[in-house]
Amino acid sequence: MEAVIKPFKLEDVKDALTEAGITGMTVADVKGYGRQQGHSELYRGAEYVVDFLPKIKIELVVADEDVDNTIDIIINSAKTGKIGDGKIFVTPVEEVVRIRTEQRGSEAV
């Protein structure tokens, strides 16, 4: 599962997921745009368009039975009600391998 959220909501999302017992995530600073279409800024008197807005991408692997709850947690903790709140993408994971122990599947998550 991947979620793209506003940067200032990261701590809220992390805290909510941790409180629910969902641990382990990868976080990356990313830039992008959707319907928001960027915005204009002034720099030294010149106006320019910022096409890509800063976002945070969170990657999580959760058991199938935890997907809906995880989605609800992310929505409730990341939502501001304004454009640009982000998106959640749910994709299947074919295999997980813990490198240190070579465990596979749900034991490796």
C-alpha cells in the first residue's frame, strides 16, 4: 500500500498507525501534482509556476485483513478536507523476504 499525503500530516499518520499496532513503513519526500495543478509564486518580483508540489509518500505492507482498517486510519489522520490531501494506492504483494533471517511471507512482515 502506498499513500501520498501532505508533508505536515506525516506525524499524525505515523502516530495513528503506531497506536493501531501497524508498524514498519518507508517514507520518502516526493513531488507531484494532480488536480491541484501547482501554484504561482513570486521571486524577486517575477512570477513563476511551481508545477510539482512537495508531498510525502508512505509505503506499508499489511495483511489482507488489515487493509481496510489501515485505509481508514490514513484517511482519518491525513484528511484536511482541502484539495491536495493525497491518494492511497492498494496493490497486492506477491512475496516478502526478510533479508537477515530469510523468513518469507507473513512472518517476514
